[in-house]
Amino acid sequence: MDKTILPGSGFRSLTDFACLRVFVACGCVFSGPVGQAQTRGSLAGEEAAQALKKSIAAEEYNLKYGPVRFQTQGSVGLGYTDNVFYSEKNRKADFLVNPEVDLRALWPITELNTLRLSLGLGYEWYLNNTILNSGAPLINPDSELGFNVFVGDFRIKLHEKFSYQESLFFNSFPGANELFFNFNDVGKFSRWDNLAGLNVDWDLNKVVFSAGYDHENFIPVTTQFDYLNRASEWFRASASLRIGDNAQTGLEAQASRHDYGRETVLNNNWRARVGPFVEVNSEEKIGLRAGGGFDTARFDAAGADGNFETYYVYVRIQQETRLFTHALTAAREHLLGDNANNLRTTRVRYSISSPVLNHVDLGANLSINFAEEFGGAFSEKFTYYRAGLTIGYQFHKYWRTDLGYDFYLKESDFPSRDFARNRLSWDLAFSY
């Protein structure tokens, strides 16, 4: 492929390591969150079941139909960006209106086993570039159907996550953990993403074994990106040993197979990684999770130049104080590429949030990512910066408003691949 013809680059946003694209989708054990400073509860068995019952009782479901409980939310978002097509030159500004309706449902089938549904439907309307307007209702990426089952010392969760999205950047509020595609001179990318599978935890108190499997279908609707059509199988497993009341360590592993509908740009491949991890939550409400190990990929013959054997590493430190909560994340790993077979990424992110006043929340984040796509006819090295500010106000039991600002900057070694973009968003939501 001539390097002057760019099929598109799917670079992910700078989020916490726990929200890496592949692990977000899979709920992989590599991304276990750093918890608060407290004794770890059981993941399965009677203790976990009772904890789940308490959490369900604390949730606010204001509507009921028989045994099923519901919570609804309606929101409208207004947005502005000065670079709607992610262009280096001839930048175009635009305004957006984004109404959305969300539904959460809970069905306690038995005292311990529950069925949950989350569904969000929205629409995106652009003032100036009407070609970007949604061609169909959008399905929020947080939409999911999940079924929790407790059997003795086992906890099983069956789940299916599904979404349909079209735009590249207004899908989530500034500062949120969002999937970000780094296309240049492109304003619309319609795609379906469906992930179905199960997770199993076997809790033996001191030792916990976990395993999971997911099948993913990623289906582009925009013809330009047909080459990204793929089916993926994700496998994961971990074993952790409890050390005292506030620490655990163990081994985690993941393997995956990716088959593309056609191998015109990207090639079918196997991936695997395995390594130790440690997690500590102190009495001072300081949490640490770190891990690292061997990382490899093997491609079919057509993409053999993308094979690698290297390492991954991540660390996340979080502290909760009376006045604020902040976190520092650093990670180095390899992901699926979108122009080339691999995306190597090394990133650092800092975030802070604070309830400065009653019902008022402030947040900020700053991140930098050093990345490279390689393997195949295309290659690119680039640095990606992001900074954001948010303020939220819960001015009524059922009403909330949020204001956010994001700045994006990309510097690339590839001609015409740089861009800068400012984005301002305002949301108003009613939940009941």
C-alpha cells in the first residue's frame, strides 16, 4: 500500500490502563481496578451474594413493573468543536445537538441471581456539516445485558455488550473514558460492535481463580473502512493469592484470535500475554496495582513482518483524601492497529476530581502518549496529547448539568497527519 493512501488510523484515547480498548471490551483480568483502602470481600459464595443484595437495595430504581425495577434518564447535549474532520489544514468548525434516552432495568430472578439491562439510544445533529448527521438511532457503548449467577463458591456472569456509533468524538463527555479513532479528514465512521461471553470467579478465600471468554464482532458500515471488519475470540485467566487484608498478588494471562473479513490491509493473527501482578490498598486510602510480563503476536504468512516478542507493563496509583481523589497511570503495551497490524503505545495519564462544594464536582486530566503503528505496508510514529476540564452540578434530586472542555494535539512523522482540536460540551440530564 502506498503510504500516501491512508486507510485510517484507529488510535485509542489516553485513559487509565484499566480502560484500554481491548480490556474494556473484554473485562480482562489485566485491567482490574485499584480499589479503595479496605479489606477485600469475597468474589463468590455467601459473602459476595449478601454484598450484592445490599448493593441492589441501595440502587435507586424508581419505577417497578411486577418484579422488574426500572430507572430512566433523558438528556440533551450541546457541543462545539473547531476541527470537526480532524484536519491539519482547512479546519472546519461545527455545533452539535445530541439528545439521548437511557434505560436501566433490574430483574431479581431469585434472591441471588439477577438479570440487568442497560440501553442508551441517541441521535447526533450537526448544524453546518449536515452530512455527518446520524443515519439511524445510535446505541450507547455502555449498553449491556448481563446475568449474574451464584453457585457455591462460583460467581458466573453472562453478558452481551452492543453499540452502534457514527461520529468520532462527540460520543462521550470530555474527560470520560472514550474510544477514540485517529482518522484524519474523516468526520463519520459508522460501525457496529458486539461482544458476548462469560466470566467465572472461583473464590477459595485466600486464592481466587478467574477465567473468561468473549466473542466480538466489529462491523464497519462506512464502506471506506470495510477492511476493519473482524471477528475476535478473547480468552483470559488469572490466579491471585491474598496477602493479609489489603494486598494480593498473582498471575494473569490473555490470548486472542482475530480474523478479518478480507486481508487487504490487516492480517489475521494470534496474540498472547502473561505475567505477574500485585495490588495493594492501604489504610490511608492509597491504592496501587502494577503488573507486567511477556507480550507476543503471531500473524498468518501474509503479515509475518508484524510478529513481535516483547513486554508489557502497567502501574496505577490512586489516593483518596477528604478534599479530592487523584490517580496516576502509566502503561506500555501493544494493541490492534488500524492502518498497520500493530499499535505500540507508551502513555502516562494524571487525573483529579474534587467535590469542592455541596453538589458540585470538579475534574481535570492530562495525558501524553508515544505511539507507533507497524507491521504491513504502512508505518507511523506519533505523539498524542490530551487535556481536559469538567464541572458538574447536581442541582436537584433528579436533575444534573455538566460542562466540559477538551484539547487534543497530535504530532506525527507522517505528512498531513498532525492536528489540533478544541472541544466544548454542555449536558443537561433528568434521571428518574
